[in-house]
Amino acid sequence: MNLWVLVLATAGGCYALKVAGYLVPARLLDAPQVRRLVELLPVALLAALVVVEAVASGRHLQWDAARLAGFGAAAVAVWRRAPFLAVVVIAAVVAAAARQI
Amino acid sequence: MLEESPRAVVRDSVGVGLAVGAYGVAFGAASVAAGLSVLQTSVLSLLAFTGGTQFAVVGVVSGGGTLATALGGGLLLGARNTLYAMRLAPLLRQRGLRRFVAAQGTIDESTAMAVARRDPALARVAFWWTFVAIYVCWNATTLAGAVGAQALGDPAKFGLDAVVPAAFLALLAPRLRNGDERSRDANGADTAARSRESLRIAAGAALIALVLIPLTPPGVPVLAAAAAVLLAGRLR
């Protein structure tokens, strides 16, 4: 994969999506279907990404104990409403420590 | 919300900006670990400037996905910024070129800080200060994380492989909670029902992704989960 193509296409696409919101007529938002989709789409994407990043290694399921320990600790931190930075630090520290064992 | 002084709004906005911007470290490190160069990583933060999408794209790259699946997942996630822009447009009332600057700063946090204010003048203060604080901090920490990860070597040794799913979970959680600022509707819609629906959607998407991991190329499970949700929304 050409990473530069990906980087620039992502950047261009993201900016276009943001600009589009300022250019389209606001009444599009009045349609409840549109609202629902735009609200729920990130929920579905993020939930799927959590799973994929936690247990996938390419096309294989990989139950890596250290990675899952870090992720589990982070999940507890999220549940306890820890700030974002604390969550990612906890994930890294616990996974790294578990890997040393 | 009580009467606020513009100074208090600036202080809050910068505070949020610095706190959120700091996790650019995690993105910079994850991106270099996925195989992007330090320059590519920084260009993503400077130009794409939307954390969830950036994490999603490098996540697919590290999993060995194709350009199309990485881009597809990233842009779908970035589409929420379109909705934010539509909500902000009448509030910010920017004309001409400034609209195109405001567009770049239209992300989760700047939107949340702006729409929380009743007074449009304060909303504008909140938007611009949050944007600037996050932009500066996010890009500085992205570079630091990228350079740091490059110097450290094997990312798994430092637990960085656990950072990405943790980051996504932290981004997801506020969308599943009752009465959260972002899920609260201006018309006072039933947030508990919405939150239950979000939970169902999240569980369904997670399950679809899990089942598809061994069956489809990397990147596809995420897109398929999103497609299933689009379909569910249409069926109702």
C-alpha cells in the first residue's frame, strides 16, 4: 500500500467532510433518519474498532494475554471515568508489565 | 449553566484542549508502530486533524488492510464532523474564508465546548480557543510520540498494542452513557432510550466484527459492522 496516498486521501477526505457541513443547508439535519444515522454510525465504528484492535492480528484472532490485560485494565479505568490520557497510560503500563512476566 | 465570563470560557477551553491534545502522544506512537514515517504521522495530524479517524486508519494499516478499507473506515468515522459542522454553522456565523478555517477545527471537543454555551458569543469563544489549544497540543504531542516510538523500537514491549483498543473504548464510552453532553438532544429527547439503543448498536457491531475477523481481509469487519447499522436504521 502506498502510505502517502492513504495519508493525503485521508487528510483531503476529512477536510472535505468538515467543509461540507458548512456548505449544505442546515435543514437536512431536521430529518430524524439523518440524525440517527450520523449519531449511531460512530458508535458502531468505534465498537467494531475496539474489538478488532483488541483481538485481531491480520486475519487471525489472537488472544494475546498481555495486550488483553492492558486493555482490561483500561476498560476498568474507562468505567471509573478516568481521563483519556490516564486510560491510555494504564493500558500501556499494564500490557508492558504483563509482557515482562 | 450560570452566567460565565469570557475569561472563564477561555480557561476551560484551553484546559480541555491541553488535556485532549496530550493524547496525540498515543497516536504518534501507534502510527509509527503501524509503519508510517514520522513525517506521514505528522502530516495526518496537521491536515486530517480528527483523532478517531487517525487512530482508525493506522489501526487498519497495522493489521495489514488495504488502502480502500483503511480509507473507508477512516472517512466513515470522520463523517460525524459533517454533522458537527452543520450544528456549528448557524452558531459561529462565519463568512467567507474564515468558514474554511473553522472547518478544520470542527471536531468532537470544539463542538462540545461550543454547543454547551447558550450565548452565541461565548460559544464562538469556546470553539476557537478549544480548536487552537487542541491543534497546537495535538500536533506537538503527535511529533513527540512518533519520534519517541521510533527511538524505543519494538512497540509491543512498551504495551503500545494495548493503547489503540483502549483509546477507541475511551472514545466510545461517552456515547453510551446516559445524559452525556453529546448525546443530549436540544429538544430533550429520551436520553435513556437513546443510550440503550446505542448500547445495542455497539454490542451488535462488536459481534459482527469479531465474527468477520477470520473470514474477511483486515478493515472489512469494521466497515461491515457500520453497514449493518446503516441497514438496521433503515429497517426501522
